[in-house]
Amino acid sequence: MSLSDKRILLVVAGGIAAYKSLELVRRLRERGAYVRCVLTNSGAEFVTPLALSALSGDKVYSELFSLTDEAEMGHIQLSREADLLVIAPATADLLARMAGGQANDLATTVLLATDKPVLAAPAMNVRMWLHPATQANLAILKERGVVLLGPEDGDMACGEFGPGRMSEPMEILAAVERHFANGGVLAGRRALVTSGPTLEAIDPVRFLSNHSSGRQGHAIAAALAAAGAQTTLVSGPVSLDDPPGVEVQRVNSADEMLAACQAALPVDVAVCAAAVADWRPRHSLAGKIKKGDGHAPAIKLVENPDILATLAAAGPARPTLVIGFAAETENVIEQASAKRLKKGCDWILANDVAPGTGTFGGAENLVHVIDAQGAESWPRMSKAAVAQKLSSRIAEALGAG
Ligand code: CTP
């Protein structure tokens, strides 16, 4: 497969396996990829900047605080202009610093600043690999979407035997090719996400709505699209940017939201994260209601269609996986489990929106994922991390990747 025009940023950390990264650069370039290298200080103990630079045909970046590096190529740009970041070898220390969100050298700063997929090929001593600290760091990184390749079992340079050898350059190359061939674990799948509030008109200037920010729904659409799904986001009015690579349908009312969702079918997965107004005024008046004789008008409400329940009961057009949210303030898991059954969806993400939790409209979320098997409680995390974790769970359930 040709990798022509693909831009790879290769991070080379300090392990004996770094010599294999020279071969990797050659193989990537043979296939037409542009390769730029970031070499850590310890990496430079194993391979020289000159060797990497000669093979990549480009300058090698090492220093976070180098004036010339920053003038030519800022570290943010360095990470953003790549299509894929590859870490080979990924040492125990580098993985730990990534898991901890550190940015204390150029490599970790680039890895923290990137919004691009990251593929890591770990290499370390077998005991370091098996250590619970390393395993915990790997679990965190996996959860955040880092793709891990290897390590392999075998004789190690330190004389021990077991898992810890970095995958061979050709294996890493194949993983890079797979990445671009697949375009992500959800490539070929279709996803539908609802987000934001709905807005139900009373008259041309007044409406009923709620405080939903749309942050969680938008983050889910972004994560599904980043995993390769062809994603439609049906959103009520929000003040967020459109997520990259997502087809956005803007609507106001619940009726419009339902129609846009039905038009997006068939899909493999539907995630209903919108805070749909439960009711709408029976009549939306064409003219503005006047104060008149001082009596407040009575607004008769009718129930809105339940979009989640409608999608879950869509017969042959039903998405394979229908996922809802349940905003609850008490007996969260119990109420949400009952809601899952009532609405006929496969999973429900229960979030605690009791006053003081800061969930509604906030940047973080505390969710319990409820399916037919029971409830799984996720730690409090950013809405982007919830989206990432949900996307991985969806890919697994759809047998993707
Ligand atoms: N939902 C929907 N259409 C509606 C109402 C809700 O699609 N008309 C979806 C939401 O997007 C969410 C789930 O249903 O995924 C749960 O919404 P929630 O407001 O928590 O539940 P309600 O059914 O409104 O129940 P209640 O307000 O009584 O808790």
C-alpha cells in the first residue's frame, strides 16, 4: 500500500530498540510517507540525530525550548500537521509521562498537544512491562484511544526472556498501513447522534427550552467520526463549533429533530444525547402574544415525540445499537435502568445531574453505563474522555476493529 502524502511524526524514545526506528523510517519513506522525527534526550543516547535526519530527509526535533525550532516549527504545529503520530520505541518512562499528562520535554508536549491518532510500540524490560504501574498507565492510554502495538515475546537485550521486545519495523509499518487503509475502527459504519436542547416555539419571539450545552453530544459525534464512522449530528441550537468530519443538521424543535433523525437512517448506532423538551405548546401562534388585559395567557402543552424510543422501535430500520442518556437526580442507576426498559434502547448512560455535581452544562461527566447485563460506573472524567470511551465500547459491541 502506498503511504504517499501521509505525514508521520515519529517519536523515538530512549531504549535499545531505538536502532529499529532507523529501519522504520526507511520503510515508511519507501512507501512515500513524509517522516518527521522527534528524538528524546535519552533516545539520542541510542541513535544520533544525524542518522535519523539522513534517513528521514528532514531536520530532527529534540528541544522544547530551542528558539530556532520554535521559529521554524512550533511544537503545536509539529503535532497538528501530522496525520499520525508513531512512538517507537515507547519506553515505560514515556508511557508513564503520557498517562500522567506531563509536558516536560518536546516529545511529551507534542503528544499532549496533538489531536491526531497515536500509535505506540512499547519496548522495555519484561519486569518493567509487567509492573502494575506500567499496566495501569497502558490501561489509561488505551482508554484515551492510543493504539498499542506489541510488545513481542522474546530474548531481550538485557538477557531476560518475555514480553517487552518492540515489534519489528515491518510490523509497525503494517499497523500504519492498516490505520490508513481502515481510516479507524468504525470505518464503514454509520452513526447518528442527537445533541443540544430543543426549542419549542410559543409565538414568533418566545419559546420553551432548557440549559443543555450540547457538549457531551458534540464530543460523542467527534469521537465517532474520529474513529472513522460516517456521522450525522442532529443538533438543537448550541454555541459550539461543528465537530470536524461530521455532517451537522441544525434543528429547533423536537419534531424537526425526529424528522432529521429518521432521514439519517439507516445507521449502525444511534446515540441520543439531546435534552429534548418533553412538551411543546399545543399551538405556536403566528403573531406575538400581547399582554392585553393584564391576564397571563394559559399555554396548553402537548407531549413531544420521544426520539430515542422511536428509533429503538424503528422495526427493520432500527439501528443495531440504540443508546440513550438518563439525567437523574436521585436513585440514579435504578431510575435509569427503568428508563432503558421503557424506551427500549440497548444502553443508557445515566448521569447524575443533582445540584452541585456541575454535570449539566459543565465540562465533566459522571456516568454509569447500563445495559442488559447491569451497570458499569465510569470515573468522573471530561466529556471528551466519556465520548472516547463510549466510542471504543461501541466499536467493540459492533465487532469493529
Ligand atoms: N429523549 C428523546 N426524546 C424525548 C425525550 C427524551 O429522544 N422527547 C431521549 C434523550 O435524548 C435521552 C433520553 O431520552 O437520551 C432520556 O431523557 P430524559 O429527559 O432523561 O428522560 P425522560 O424520558 O424525559 O424522563 P423524565 O424527564 O421523566 O426523567
